[in-house]
Amino acid sequence: MTDATSATAELREPLPPSEATGGHAGMGPVADVLLRSILPLVLALGTGAIILAAIGVDPIQYYKDIWSGGVEFAAWQDTAMRVAPLLLIAVGLIVAFKAGIWNLGMDGQFLLAAAVIAGIGPRLEHHLPNAINLIVLFLIAGAVGAVWTIPPALLKARYELNEIITTLMMSFIGINLAGILVKGTFQDPTTTTPQTRALDFSALLPSIPGTESASRRWPGIHIGLLVALAAAVVVWFLISRTSFGLRLGVLGASVRSARHMGLDVSRLIVVSFLLSGLFVGFAAATEILGVKGYVRADWNPAFGLWVVPLVFLARLNALAVIPYVVLLSLASIGGDFAAQNAGLTSKFTLLLVGLTLLFMALTEWIVRRVELGGSYLPGAAARRARGRE
Amino acid sequence: MSQLLIASGAFSEAGLTALVSGAILVGVPLLFAGLGELVSERGGVLNIGLEGMMLTGAFFAVWGSDVTGSWQLGLAIAIVAGGLMALLHAFFSITLRADQIVGGTAINFIALGLTTYLLIKIYGDEGTPTDIQTIPNVHLGFLDGIPGIGSFFEDVFGRLNLMIWVAIALVVVTWIVVFKTPVGLRIRSVGEHPRAADTVGINVYAIRYGSVTLSGMLAAAGGAYLSLGFVGSFEDNMTAGRGFIALAALIFGNWRPFGAAAACLLFGFSSALAKALQEFSLSVSVLFEALPYVLTLVAVAGVIGRSIPPASVGRPYVKQ
């Protein structure tokens, strides 16, 4: 059993590549950002262009279409609104990944939180002022997301169980449970389509003042975007400027060091999990209360996995992830239009996301080799070699 | 609960036949993929891209059969395609020592994007052709009309798809290879303690490359059964999370071939039951659908014995 325990302990450690290599030894910070955070994206877009050209689609036109489909007319507002859930999920992942915790259950946490508030929302309408309703629903969504991380959190904190499997399992259970809720308890009685009752338009999140314009056909951007931006700032501050953030970082870098320093590892694990689920729940709240207004049983946007590469590209920095999230929103809103124009499927965008991940791993490997002076020597030998430089 | 079962006809002979057949139909693709994951994890590499590799196999089996006009070649093309996907995962997780979750997730994205793209590009909106040659069923004539036991055996086992028998044989073969042969010992040793294996002259990288590639080929065969063996066509994202259930089945089966096979059948049975119960009670039906995940969660939590993964799974090996 000791072997297995050490294996699961190690499993948490291979996390963020940046932490593993200790930042930018031997390279300027600018070069580091260029190589590790921007190059993978450029390479993925470049390879995407080659693939497009190879199949007879004009890549420049395709990327132009993504831009116009995601920005022109009122589309920029859709893109801006898509930022809200994606950014909140990203922030939630950062809190977990920083502590070396693979919360891969975000899709279940998201969908369950969405189903619960979509079901409860219409029942609260007209009883209380709208602002209070919205706040209550936001908190419920956050709580559902957080509660769904408790089993993996406790299993990891108490028995050192690898959370990759447990969060994945909880995710699928959550998706199934959300299905039961939508088709059963929360089913809209006025339709046979398996879906919840839709919230009144007036009960949705209000728009940011000035973004609505009837003459330009702008529907307005809901304030969920501001919530997401605020969350990013808060988490950035928490992680980079507080002792709590430092403790999370130590835990993420090495469980053994964290124990050695006398940190309450179990408590840190549980808190990091809860915060992660909380933000994922908030993400669901912005999408339901801001955009959708209801949940259909077959709805599963699977935002969670999309966000994983961005979080790594931003090197777990909650502010640095914002431009990536904007880019992904653009790609997901504009990608449909571009794919349609080119006679492709909108899933082509997935190919680009996958390529980004692979190029990230590739550049990471190259950067590491450059840092080690072109040497394959790992560990102690490499440190010795670096010391001599 | 039991009333539900009776109401749904699960206990009648026809119901039982349907349930057992359903369990086999759902369980077999899981079995291929689960055995693949077993080989990969026993070799020390977590293959979370199983889902993508199954999907790749499912598409290329149908495409291959359509293009070549032969199901054997279709199956072979599927297996090669799955192997190539796995090779990509192997390159990233073994040679580049990238995080195995990142590599596997990338495979899943790429496979979904690629197969959907190819489906639309090649076949458009009509879907894959209906006249392709599919993997045949095997008719066991001697089961017909065995006196005294009715037609149960004949109905369930008499006309099973060839791939089902292959899967059953593979369980035994995997067990023999992994636990009774020198190759299996090497695979397990690089998964448990790669440094020790390296010291005694085992080529850790070669063994890991081999086991990951094999896992992709097996997953693709599972996908091929799903598309070319079972439904005879390919649909957008048709594996629908089965790769992850296979992963769960392996864990529930405690990283052992017979354990994984039993888990696959159990999960298949639970899914067949979910289908049978659908029109009687939606929530009970969904509960059975979620059962595999709940059981796996319970299993890893150590309620039913302890499940112990290979010691070095998920850790890249650095040669010194």
C-alpha cells in the first residue's frame, strides 16, 4: 500500500509545468512568456491553417470568418457574454490546479448547478425583489458546485485517493442527476420537451448600463461578466498576495514540503476543492441567469474541458487567463459561423483546441531542453550542469 | 423496485433474453477499451484519450469498409488509426514527458474534431452508407433446439457478433500475456518500478510505447465493434463517453482482466436495465445509468476491498 500511496501522492505533483521547472532559469521573462504562453497558440493556428489549406478551405478567410462571426453586428456581445462562464470556470480551475488538485469534475458541477437553479428560479419569481432572487440563485449555484466536490475532496484529504478518477466519476453522476432533475422534478408541465420552465425575461440578470441599444439591435451584456472579472481579480489577489495563496502554491509544488512546513494539508485540499466548485457553480449561474433562462435535458456545453488548456497557457494566473478566455469565446461564437461558411462542422474548433494542448507540451519540452543547456540530463545532473554555467 | 422489474417484463424469458443480450452489446465495446487501458496502465501510462481512440476506430472502421468493400480491411484500418492516435499519446507522454492528462485530453479533442469533420466532409448530411459490409455474426447451430431449456441459449448466444467472441478470447489472452509471460512481466515491471526495470536491462520506453499503442488499437477495435459490428453506421460522437466508462470498469475490476470483464458486463447489464426501465420510471432508469460511476467511486473509496493501481501510473520515466 505504501507504494500505491506514493504513486497517488506523485500523481498530484506533475502539475503545472511552470512549477516543475521552477520558472525562467536562464531565460528572460519576455522570452518565457513568448515561448510558453504564445508560441503554442500560434503553432496551433498555423497547423490549423495548413490543415484547412490541405482540405481546400482558404485559411485566411476561415480565420477572418471567426473574427467577423464573433465580433461584427451584435456578435461581440455574445462573445462578451460567453466570457463570463468560461472565465469563472477558469478561475475555479486555477484555485484547484494551483494546489496541485486535478478537479476534472467541472462539467458535472456546472450542469448540476445549472439544473438546480433553472428549476428553483421560476418558483422564486415574483415572491421577492428580483435582485434578491438573483443573489439567492447565484449562491445556490455556487453551493451546489461546491457540495459536488466534497466527496472527492474528503477522499483525497483523508485517504489520499487520486482525485482524477473520483472527480471524473462525480462529474458523470452529476450529469445524470441533472438529467433526472430536468426530466422529473423540474420538468416544465406545459411542454413535453424535457426541459425546465423558462425564467421570465425580466427575471434574468440585468444588462451592464450602456450595452443595450434597440437601434443597433444590441441585446445588452449581462452583469455576470462583471462578476466573472471581479472573481478573476479576487483569485489573482488571493493567490499572489496572501498567505493562503502561498500555502496553496506550496501544496501544489510538493505535498511533502507542505506537510514538513506544518501546513494543514487536509484542510487546504478541502478548501481549495470547495472554492473551485463554488466558482464553477457561479459559472453555471451566469449562463442560466444571464443567457439561457432554462435547461434542456440534452444541454451539456462541456465548457470545462475547453478551459483546461487556457489555464495552463496562462500559467495559472487568474488575470493572464482573461485574454485567452476572450479568444476562446471568440472562437466558440465565431467558429460556428466560420465552419458553416466553409462547409465544415463547428467541431473543427475542437481540433484547434486539441492542437494547442499538444503544442503546449511540445514547446514546454523544448524550453526545458534550452534551459538545461541542450542537455537531456534530468534532475540532479541537470541542476549541477546549470550551476556551472 | 421489484414491482418495477416485474412490470418491465425483466423477469419474463423474453425480457431476460433482451437484458442479457443488451448487457453483452453494451459491455463488449467497453471490454475492448478496458483491456486496452489495462495494458497501458500496467505499463505505467494513464490513457485518458481512450474515448478519442474508440471514436477514431468507430469512424475509420466504417470508412475503411466503405472504401475497400471488405469488413476485414475496415477493421484493420480502424485498428491502425487507433494505434496511430495512441502513438501520438505515447510520444507526448513518454518521449516529451508531458502530463498524461493533458495529452489524453488533447487526443479526445482531436478525435472528436477530426471524425466529425471527416463524417461531414465525406458523407455530408446523409450519414454513412447503409450498404457497407459489416462484421458478421457467428451462428452456432448446435445451440438450436437443445431440448429442455427453451430457446434462451439459442437467442442469446446463437448468433453473436464475431467481435463478441474475439473480446471474450482477448480477456483470456490478456490475462495469460500480462501475468504468465516474460513480456507481461516486463510490462508490469515498467508500470510498477521503471527504474528497477531499467537497471535489469528492460527498455522502459520501448515497452511503454508498445503498451500504449496496443491500448489504442484495442480501444479502436471496441469502437469498430460499436459502428461496424453493432449499428453498421457511424454517427457524430457515437462513443458518447464509453471510453470513460471503460476506464471506470478497469478500476472497478482492480486492474485485472477478469475483474475488468466482469465490471464491463455489470455496467452493460446496468445500462440494459436502465433502457428497459425507461418507460416505467425515468428516475430509476437514470439511476441505473449512473450506477457504473457510483460503483467505481465506491470501489476506489475502498469500501469493497482496496483497489490498487500500478505504482508508477501517470509518472513519466526519466532515464538516467
